[in-house]
Amino acid sequence: MNKRYKNPPIVEALCEFQFIPGQPWDLTIPGLIYEKIKEKFPNKKQQQMMHMQFKPTDKGLEHKLESVPPRMQFLNKDKTILVQVGTDLLSINLLKPYTTWNEFRPLILKNLRVYRNIAKPKGIKRLGLKYINKINIPKKTIELTEYFKFYPYIPEELPQIKINFNIRVEIPYEKNRDILLLTLASTTPSKEGELSIILDLDYVMIIPEKITFKDIIKWIDKAHHNLENAFEECITDKTRILFEEVK
């Protein structure tokens, strides 16, 4: 974040790459990657993935769950950092407690380097940097405008009590090459007597091959900068007090 906090609200940060393959996917690739990183990520498990597919029919829109190729997850000893490898995909996930960007950034670049050396992708199809924040407020009810500058608006003629909500906007960056997916939603409270709200910020390159591998460092640094700014612009000083800013 722009500011440093003693109790940052980040519950997960992740960077995900979707690649344009340079060769057919080989099922031995995850194992070869594991051999290179197992000293720091000794725990491994397979995660079965499901995909929701929507199909128009005469009776309306039908949907069904379809199985997609599984991902392999490689975890550190504390199970707070995950390296996930799937078909033409790499994701580096950092769970709570989040440390600093100066520690997360090298993790991204090092594991990307290992993936590229083994899988030899041709290019980048999609690239995203995401921060999920869970903000716990020690009150049963609040006025959202006191804590957030991004919030659902309800016309004055309607009841103003907000029990559950979920709002999302997409904001273009870099001449529509990138977008910021900004989501604010209520969630299950962490403990009784308080409110918990998710502020999800996802910065994504959406045009395939718009950047090259040599541009990745510049891209993730700019993405992180934009995410920091967006986070600070979405909250108020009353919210910052909850995180205990470190001067």
C-alpha cells in the first residue's frame, strides 16, 4: 500500500499469468517445476477445477458445471504461499499475513523465470495482479460513506438500510489495454458484533500479447502502483485508523 499499516486488511494477494503456448502442454511440466522449487515449496497437492458454462437454448439460458484440467499447488512449509501450475497457467498466491511488495515481487519474478525455462511459452495471453482485502469494523451497523468513498448508492426515496450488497465496476487503464475490476461486498463477519466488508482490487491486462516478457517487470510495478492508489482512494481516514498506520 502507499501507506504502511500495522494491521493491513489484505487476506490474499496473487499474480496470475495465462500464457500463449509455444509447444503442446506436457503433463510432466508441473513435476519439473516442482523439482526446481521444492526446497521452498515442499508441500504439493492437486486441485480439481470446475468451470460454469452458459448455453442459450429454446427454453432459455442453460448452465452446467464442467471439469477443467486440474492445477498443481506447491506450498511453503507454513502454507502461506502457493505456486499454482495449470495448463498454460502460473499463479503465485500470498496469503495472510501479507508482508510487503518488496517480498512479494521477487517471488513472482523468480517463479515466472522457472516456469518459462521449463514450459517455454510463446507469449502472454492474460496477466493479473489482485489484492483481496477484508475490512473488519467493530460495529453492528455503519454508514458506509463514513468508511468508504466507493459504495452502493440508494435513492433517497428507498430505505437506506443495507443488509447485504455487492457492487463491481470495471475501470479502463492504458488505452483499454488494462482494466481495474473494483468490487465492494458485504461478507460473513469475522466475529460477533462487527461488520466485515470485502474490497477486492483486480488489475488485469486483457489484450493478448499486448506486452512481451521483457515488459513484465514494468507492468507489474505499474499495476501495483495503480492498485495502491485505488485502495487509498476507496477508503476514508476513519477506515485507515482501523489498520494503524505506521509513520
